[in-house]
Amino acid sequence: SVGTELQTYFLSIANERTKPYISLGISAIYGGYEKNNFTIERTYFMPHIGLGIVTQF
């Protein structure tokens, strides 16, 4: 699969060690299967949203 993601940091509530962020992205998943001697190929697009915190040690 291949995909991309965009992260936006909440700098207003970030401090020196932690930076919370929200991310939006989309993944493309390519797959194929065989049925009755026919090969069927499909590409799926899956959007996703994520929350996270980047921490410096």
C-alpha cells in the first residue's frame, strides 16, 4: 500500500517536550484475486485521521 499524511501541530498547547498533533491522510491499497479463471484487480482508497503526541527525550 502507498499513502500520504498531513500533520498539524497544536502549538498553543505544546511545550518544550511534547507537541500534540492531528493528522489526516489517505492510503491506497492495491490488491487482486482470482475467481473462475478471471483475475480481478481492485484499488481501495482509505482515508484516515489520527491523533498523537511527539515527545522529546
